[in-house]
Amino acid sequence: MPNGAPMSIDPGPEPVHEVDGQRARLERRLAVGGFSILIGVGGLILWVVYGGLAAVVSGVIILGGAVVLVGLWFLLSLMEWWANRPSS
């Protein structure tokens, strides 16, 4: 310690890290990519085995399910935002 200055115990402000945001974006991209591959390969197999009509009908059903899941995700995100908003 130069000049006999006392040692500070406080390390100062913690650096800001975007690890949580990066992880959430990565998981979202992986989920979307994985489901896209599953839907694409599944649709192709349905097209080859059962024909175009079956693939189109299954695509409409899958799209309807995706709309429901996105709606639930939006609702839960809205609830999370509402619960974490700063109280005034």
C-alpha cells in the first residue's frame, strides 16, 4: 500500500453482463430452428408417403397449434412484464 493508504474492501460497482439476455436469445433461436427442422422434415415425409393433401392438412393443424403456443408465450411474457415492472 503506497503512502500508508488504507485498503478498500468495497470492490466498486459490479460490471454489467448480458449473459442472461444472450442465453435467452440463444435458447429461443435453438428452439425455433429445431422446430423448423422437425416441421420441415416431417412435412416432407408426409408429402412423400401420403401425398400433398395430407401434408397441407397437417401443416394447417401444426400452424394452428403454433398460433396457440405463441399466444400462450405472449400471455406469459405479458404477465412476467407486469409482475416485474417497477412499482410507482
